[in-house]
Amino acid sequence: RPGSLDTDFVIQGEIAGMYSAYFDSMWTAMTPNVGGLAGSVSENEEKKECEDEQLFITCNKGQWESVMEPDTITGHKSKILFLPSTPSSSGEDVILRCVLGAINSASESVYMCMGHFNVSEAVSQAFKRATDRGVKVYVISNSFHSCDLRTGQLDLIRSLKRMLTVAPKVQLFVAAVKDGKVPPFLHSKYLVVDSRWACSGSWNMWMRSAFYEMEAEVFVQSESFAADLEGKFTRECEQFCIPVKTVDECNQFLPKGCAICEGFGPFFDV
């Protein structure tokens, strides 16, 4: 969509039905004392296994389904997995495991864009291993210029500084004012690995997805879908982001705060 940094795509068939049903259950979970879901925590979330020699995302709560139409680039059928996650006592949800598995399996490139972001230490270390073996890693991050939730910005920027300390070869781009124009609200969340594997959905890499929120993600093995997302990434880097190459350069995005926020905590110190 012009002027938007969200990600919209259409899914059809059985996967769409699974997503719709899970979306309904999310709404039910927000209603107290209905369906037994409100305030529940999955004891087995962190015990799910996600090990697949090719895709690293086969889990006991998701099934691959072949898309009816062939991939427009390769001519082969694409594969799609719908994967939900629920709050975990450990904070390591099944979607994060899939993302880590994909990064660890990358041999050429990783593109990551997160609408709400806090880079975990596990991901920073995975980026380091990837760049050390020659994988190109590109990351788009939000900033206070393009986000509707300001209180998480200090944690975000601190995590980016840590990421660049651990994995300095990561090519980081941050939404910023360019030519006097404020960037649109950045709400996309997607990952592309080796130009053939991608995921997108409601999941953000931050504390709320890990501990508090039910999430739903679509994992896609399709070179055409991956190409579309890589093209989106490149366009938005050029139009709305600036490269941030060093830890010190992150400091320009630390929020300054305001008088009305002072009573709510030390959100804005370096």
C-alpha cells in the first residue's frame, strides 16, 4: 500500500481457515472467563521441537500444505505452514525457535524487518554466526519516528547497540526523517532467508510476544514470495531509513522523553 510500511498479503485454502479459526480464539481469549483461555499459559510451548533438515520449522502444532498455484519464479509448488504460539513461562516461544533455526541454516542472506522490536541475545549471537560464515544480514528497525509505542524505544535501541557489538557485520537500517519527511508508521514484521524462505504474521520479536500474547505466523517456502519481500525491504530502506553502522550512531535514536513521562520511569536515560 502506498505510504504504508505494513505488509499485506492474501492466503487461500485450508491455511486461511486455520488462521481464521485461531484469530477467533484470540478474541475469545481476551474475554474473561470465556473458553478457559484468558490468562492461560502453555506449559509445553518451550518443549516443542522444531528440527527439520531442510526447513527447520516442522513443529507438532503445524502442518505443511502445498499451495495449488506454482511459484511464479521456479514453477514448483510453494509450501506454507501456519504456526500459532501461546505465552510461555520461559519466553522462548515456538515462532522464535523457527526464526532462530532459519537464521542458523542461512547460507547466503537474511532480511529482517520488525514492527515492534527488541533483539534478543540469542538472535544477536545467531547473526554473528551467520555473518562469520559469510551470510549477508540486513535489518530494518523502528525508531521513535515511526512507532506508536514509545516506552519500548529505550530497550529497542539498547538491544540494537548490543547487536552491533556482538555482530558488527550486520547491516542495520533505522526508520528516520529523510529530506524533512517523517517516515510512515512501520508495522511490518517479516523474515526472508536465502531468497526462498520467509515468514510474516502477527509475531514481533519483543517481550509481549514472548510472555504475554498469542501470536499467529505464516511460514512460506516460495522464491516469488521471498522476492516480493526483499523488494519491499530494499525500497523502504531507500525511502524511509538511514544506515546505522556503529554502536555510537544508535544514540541519535535514543528517546529524549517529555515532562508528562517523567513520573512513569527512567525510560529515557542512556
